Amino acid sequence: MSFEPEAVRAFEHAGWQRAAANYQDTFARATAPFIAPLLAAAEIESGLRILDIACGPGYAAAAAASRGAVAEGLDFSAAMVRMARALHPDIIATEGDAENLPYPGGAFGAVVSNFGLHHVPRPEIALTEFARVLAPGGRCAFTVWAAPAKNVAWSLVFDAIARHGDRSAAHAPPPGGSFNQPEDCLRALGRAGFASTSAEIVKAEWPLPDAQALITALSAGTVRMAALIAAQRGSALKDIIADIDRCAECYRRGDRLAIPIAAILARGQKPRD
């Protein structure tokens, strides 16, 4: 299947419009542990004007504001923007395109994105926009999910589908690039003109009662994984959930699973010259 940016945009937009209503109670619990490391990487401090791109319900922007930053958020999903405004009325949330940011050059001291960049049709174009709206010396930081080999929640699902279902069933358009290795992120930051770049694996745990809760959260609060799960036959899905339960039992702590998850945290700085 050939890469078509507008097909990716339409697929992602429709998915996030749908996921917005359930995101807070499902997948947000997986992304939330990475907000503090993200803001630390961007060196968010009091008085700094920051932009949270692909802000979703505005959690990273709100966390930055709690540190005294002047925070704004942007998302291409109107449903997500409405949620961000409702949850965080003191933060300006704007509906817009990460590949064509509606801000003047040099407007922000920092730009962050918590698990947003890999949903953009052309992430490298988005990164050039990140650089454009940053002031000289400004910092960019973003998180993306690490490859399944390091990301147990994802590998549990993918491996179970491979054994009992169909990994190719979703027919989703291919994404705009691979960003699940640190080297991918470093190359993209360099091409966008960032200096002092770094990319590291950051780990956390996702507490869930069982495999059904994992499948429910991914189905309700994601786009590509939700499409893959929805494409599985009903009889196969029951076997997939049972397989995940068996394989995840080693992560059980009392009445809950503590499933390891991992992200790549990448950062760069806009040159001062």
C-alpha cells in the first residue's frame, strides 16, 4: 500500500474524534506517566511560554502550567480540543494542524508532544514547524512508543493476534514514518535543524486488572491498535484475550497486572544563531 498523507490524516482524524470521549478513562492512564519526564526534558520552568502539540485533553499543557509555564495546546481533533477546554479552562486550546502551525516564528520557548508525533502524516514536516515556532535556544521534546520488543503491552497484543488472529486484517494506511527506535528520532530532529539532540528509552507500568481491560483500553482510546483489534473475528478475539491473560500473569501484583510499557523520549534545541 502506497503512502498517501491525506489518507493517513483522514484515518487518524476520524479515529481520534471517536476516541476522545473515552480517552480520559482508558488510554490516558498509559500515557500519563511519561508527562513528567517529557516536561523535564524540555526544561519547563515558570514564565516559559510553551506549546503542547497533539495535546489531546491537555494533560501535558496543564502539567506545564502547574509549574508556572504559560501553556497552550493544539490538536487536530475538535473533540479533543473541546475536552481540553472543558478540563483546563485557563489554558488556550486551539484546533489546528501540526504540519502548519498557526503561530508566528519564535513564539514559544519550548514545544512538547506526548505521543502525538507518530500520528502526524508527515512527522518530519511537523518537526520543522516545531523549530519554526521556537525562539532561538528554545527546546523541543516529544515521546513516541518504543518498538514492541521493548514495549510489553504492545508485544502481548501483537503476539496473541499473530497466534490466533490476523495481523494484516485492519487495512490501515501506512504511517508517515517509523519513529519507534531512538535512531529514527535523532535523524528526524537533525533534519529539522535541531542541535544538542538526545533520545532515550523511558519505562513505566500500566496497571490493569486483566487482558480484557487492556483490549478495552486500546480499543476505546487508540486509533491504529483499535483498528487492528476491531478487525479480528469474534471467535479469534476470545482466544487472543485468553492468550494475553496467560502470558501477562507474570506481571500480576495482587489483584492487578503491572504491564511494562516503554517510550522513546527525544529532545533537541533550536540553535541560537
